[in-house]
Amino acid sequence: MLWGFYRSQRGQPEGETRRDIVYYRGKRRRKINVNEYALRAAFPNPGGDLDQFQTGQNESPKDAIENSIGMVHQHFKLAPSLTIYENIFLGTELSKTVGKTIKLPFIDNREEKKRVKELIEKYHFDLDPAARVKDISIGLQQRVEILKMLLRDVDILILDEPTAVLTPQEVDELIQILKNLRDNGKTIIIITHKLREVKSLSEHCAILRRGKLVGEYSTTQFSEDELAALMVGREVKLNVEKSEHNYEGVPVAYEVKHLCVKGSHGETVLHDISLAIREGEILGVAGVEGNGQYELTMALTGMMKTSGGRVSLGEKDITNFYPRQLRDSGVAIVPEDRFRLGLCRGMNVAKNLTAGYHVHEPVCRFGILSYKQMRKNAAQLIESYDIRTSGDDNDGWNTDVDGLSGGNAQKVVVAREFSSDPRALIVSRPTRGVDVGSIEFIHQKLIDLRDEGKAVLLISSELSEILGLSDRIVVMFRGRITGHFKASETTQEELGLYMMGVKSDEEGGKTG
């Protein structure tokens, strides 16, 4: 799997070893296998020469680290209550000693802090080793993960979707950090679906499609559109086209007023949230993960109780409605975690395409389910939404949903909810972990619904998605709405400042 890097060594003058930043691209379902393979299958011998690399079988990630391969996962493996230096040394703590030989059963915190400080200064990371992880930003937490690997002196650093939860400013800082690491002799392998980072950071990339290596390409010789086409196997529109709407006098279809929600320990996690969406409008909610978007989605979809405020669909009060009541009222729900909240792994595609609406005609009459109508409905949606199943044209509906790729599983959720003719839609991270082709398809479906007069609440951590689809945007920071914007009048950089809490409407921001 590290073939892209190894191949770059060929043709180098004797005594020189070139270090590159290499990108691997592919569908999400396949990237998990890439990670495992990269961690477990390469054994670099000392010296860094291509001929000294051999393949073998690591028993665990610990073996991979001992062989100079480190991994920074998309979801960080940090202990929030510990300090930065404690997290970096976690599992390899230094013991206090008497003299040079006698070890005591106590951790040498002073020496750990000293070594981490030296490491931070060496790689020019802006971190306080004594700060607690829970008190620093997501971007700084990622630097801690990188330092964990650097302390263990890895030569090959693998990062999975490293910019998925970062603001634009943090992305730029990460790119500079990775370039500095490359210049310090490290090999960087990044697994991602974001073409901007591919173009701005890597020298070359390897593209995966359906579990197979399509080829290795120089990123300077291909445009983003060309790389997307290589990844999907056809031409892809990266930018969604949508017409501008005039919303003056258009009635509000969905409204939230002064919503408050308490967490499991009684703490307030949402503070006085208010927003209104007009018919034929997409309102985007932007923010770094962990700033209340999850709780907002759960409260609006009937999965968490509110402690104050009101939610209405037109004139109807739907506060604290359960998911079935919401769907019966005309609210479609696309949750952020498709397998945990949107699908049933133990059921086939046809049943999943009906779930939540199975009490309605024509699938259900007089309390009796019609499996014939269920299959007919599934066949229509499979064709309309281009859901790729393992079965043939006649029995694709009978494919277990657990056997679908990430993009096709998401299409099942999208097809079920979008086809229900809702008045309003709550859509959370609709393209999470799906390939470029599916992203294009889902984006276009959202625009079509908007043009049909539906009200859409779009919650996403992908700023390009928020800016490309939304008519208006609000930014959430620490459980509050801190910024309001017209999508056509703002930029990723400006939104990033609000997402980090550097700016807010209260400090002279916009009130769009």
C-alpha cells in the first residue's frame, strides 16, 4: 500500500533519499482497509533505502510503531482530562530513577514535560505541554496526535481524513506543519477525499476505486475535476449550480425559537437557539464538531428532550415530537450516522427504504404490510437514486443493507426521506464518508428539493458543502449561534473565524 512512496525512491542519486507527501484517495468503505494494511504490512529497516524495505505481518499497531510507522486516526485517541504531555507519553511513561539504574514506581512528570517541550520547539508547534486536552481546540488536539507519533520516532506518518474537523485556518496551519515534517525527513501518507488538500499539499497521489489501485499521478499535472473523474470513473461536477431566490414575502415553513437543551449531567448544551427557514430555502449550520450541532440535530429529530423553547412546522407546534410523529407531520430526517440512526443492518434494502413510513399507504392498508408494494417502491427508488446493490435488476431490493458501500447505504437513507414529499427536511452531514460521485448526486437532490419549495436545515462540518448549497448560514460555537450570513456574501475564511470563536455577531459581526 505504500507503493506510491517506494516508487518515488527509484531513480534518486546514490546516497540520497527523497521524502514525499503521498495521497491515497478512494471510497470510504475501502479506506478502512487501506489504514489497516498500511499499519500492518510494511517493515522498514534502518537506513531508509528502498531496497531495505520488506513486507511482513505486524501483530498490532504497537509492532508497526516499533517499525517506524505511525497513524493519526480521523477520530483522535486522546484522554481529555489529561495534559498534553501526559497524553503524548501515555503508554510509555518515564519512571523516576535513583542514580542511573534503579527505577522507582513513580512517573517522572518533570522529565516528560521537558522532553515534550523540546519536541514542540523542534517542530515549531504552538502548544503548552501543561494544558489539558479538553481545554484546547480540535486543531491543537490533532497536533498532539502528531507529536505522539514523533515522540516514538516514526519515519512514516499516516493520517486518515486529517482535515475533516478543522476550520480553514487550521487546515492551512496543518498543511504547513506537514510540509515542515516532510522537510525534516518524514514520509507523509494522507488518506482523504478532499481535492483541495490533495492539490495544495501532495506531490503525487494514488487513486483507489472499488478496492483497486487505478494508478499513481502527479498532482501538479491534473486538475481537481480530472482527479475526481479518475476516482469515480466518469466526469463529476464539483460545484453545484443553483439559482438565486428572492425570499421577500415567502412564508416561514420551519422555525425554532429560544431552544434550550440540557445534557446527561444537567448542564446546558444548547443556549437560546433561534432560526427560521422559508419555503424553498436551505439554511446551513456550520461549526467545528462538538459545538452543539449533534445536540441540535438530536433535539430537532425527537431523540433528545428540550428544556425550553418551541419548534414549529408552519403553524403547528412539533416541539419534542418523536421521529414517527415528525415524519407523519411532514419532516424528513437524514441523521449524521446512517448505520446507527438511519438504517437497520439486519434488514434488506426494500425494508430499509420503507422503514419509518411503513404505516402509510400504499405499503400498508388496514394495518397489513404489502410486500409486493414494498418491493415495487424499492425498485423505483433504486433506479431513481442509482443505488448500486449486489443483486441483479430484479432482486437488488433483497440485498442486505450491511453489504452496501458507504455511498450506496447513504443513498438508501436519502431516497427514503427525500421521496416522502416532506414540507421540511433536517439533514445532518449528508455526504459523510461517501465518494465524490455520491456527493454530487446528493447535492443535486437537495437543490432539486429546494427548488420544489421545501425548507431544508443542513447541518455539516464541510464548509465547501455549506457554502455551495446554502442560501443563508448560521455558525455555532459552544452551543450558541454566534454568526448569521448570506452564503453569497461570505467566505470560508470568515466563517472559520466565527467557528473558532474569534469573532461573533455580538462583537460587530453580520446579522444576515
